[in-house]
Amino acid sequence: MKDFFRSLFGMGGSAGKRYALGHRHEIDLKDVNYVRDANARLVTLHQLYSRYKKTPHAFKVKAVYEKTKAIQDYLISMNRVHELEIFHLQHTDHFINTFTAIINVHQNEPEAPEPAAFTAPKEEKPRPVRTPSEMETLLDNLKKDRFKESWNRMTGKAAGAGSYSASKHNDAAEAEVPKLSIPAVSINTFEKIPYFPVGLPARAIGYTSTSSEKEDFLRHLSYCLSIDNITYLGNAPLQISGKRGAESYTLLPVIRWKASLYAIDMSENRLFPVKTLRQAI
């Protein structure tokens, strides 16, 4: 019976931890780092609010800061530090990262250049209006000047200058006119060049090829160029220009067709008139 009354009135020993209303729980040592990180996040939120003060979103950032601070105070007072850390990881960190990136981009944007000052166009002075008699006089003088200039050209005198030098005129008349010339090539007696007959494997042709190989090559050329009665002489180096204008030396086959010699660019089926040097390479 005595033990019963002791337990009823609290005289039976310690009954655990008891706290008065409004008393703040003591924080365990293992949760000190969480609380320190939570306070650092509040400081970062307040700094972020300072950066947003001059923007339309300042009140939103301030409201987030105040609500976060209230939630943190409540969870710490209830000794629920682990839940506080989870709350910050899921919400506060994401908010800080997102709005920090937004304000950084906004503040780093170059300012728009000020519009150039408008300058009114200068007023042009009105041109004097000429009378009909003045216009006729002006036209007559213009005709006289042109007639005089044409007459001076015919008589060898420049308008407004001294006598025209006849020697310069004769030199210009006797200047040599550039003429087109056919390039001279030398037949290469040992190198062969490949060609690709339609429907057949690749072949090569050269000065030392057999008669049958040359006949096959001539049939290939006749098919590609739609010409006949041609004779193969050999291969010769020639400088030609490509589609883009670049010039390069290449080895081309030389044929005789209608008493003229031609070098053939087989990649584009083009003929270039040539003449041969009698000495071979």
C-alpha cells in the first residue's frame, strides 16, 4: 500500500525527463552540425532576399525566408533536427540554387544601349528657278562644249590641255595584242594512268601498252566522248584548271582526232588542244 501511494504521488523515484511549457530542448551533440548548416542556409536566404530587393519578386523571397525560419525554429524546439535537415535538402537548397542562378543571369545581362539622339535633317536651300531664256542659254553652251570636245578628239587635241602627243598614240596602237597559244607537251614513255570502263574492272593505259589494250582504251573513249577515228599517242603531263579554278599538273592521255592533238581530262570528259615536243621523257 505504501508503494502504491508513492507511485501515485510521484514519490517512487525518477519518472524521466520533464520540461516546463516553453522550455527549449537541449540539442544532442550529433545534431550540432545539422543546426549549424540550417543557420547557414537562413543566412544565404537572407542574402538572396537582399539581392532581390529591387525586383518584383522581392516579397516572394522574403516570404520564403520568414516561413523557412519559422519551420526551422519549430523543428529545433521539438528536437526534430533530422527532419529539419531533410526539409532543407528537399526544399531550401533547391530554392536557393534556382533563384541564385536566375539573379546571376539577370545581373550579368549587358545593359541595352541608349537610343541615338534624333537629329533632324538639315533643310536644303531651295534651288533657284531658271527662266526659259536662261535654260535655252544653258543648253546652247552645253552643246557648244560637247561639240568642241568632240572636235578636239578628232584633231588630236585634248580639251583644256596642250597638244596631244602623237608618239604615245602610235605606241598604244602598235602595242602587242595577247594571243592564245597551244601548250606543248612531252609524251611520257613509262607511266600508265588508270581508267574505269563501264561494267568492267579498272584498267591502265600507257605508251608501252599492247595494241589490244590501246584498242580497248580507244573504244572506251569513243563511248564516253561520242567520237570515232581517234588514235592514242601516250600520256603527257599538263597543267589544267579544275571546277573551282585551281590549277594543277596531272598526267593525261593524248589522242589524235581530225588531224589535231588533244589531251583528255577523263574525270570531266574535257578535251584540251596540245602539241607535242618531239623528244620523249
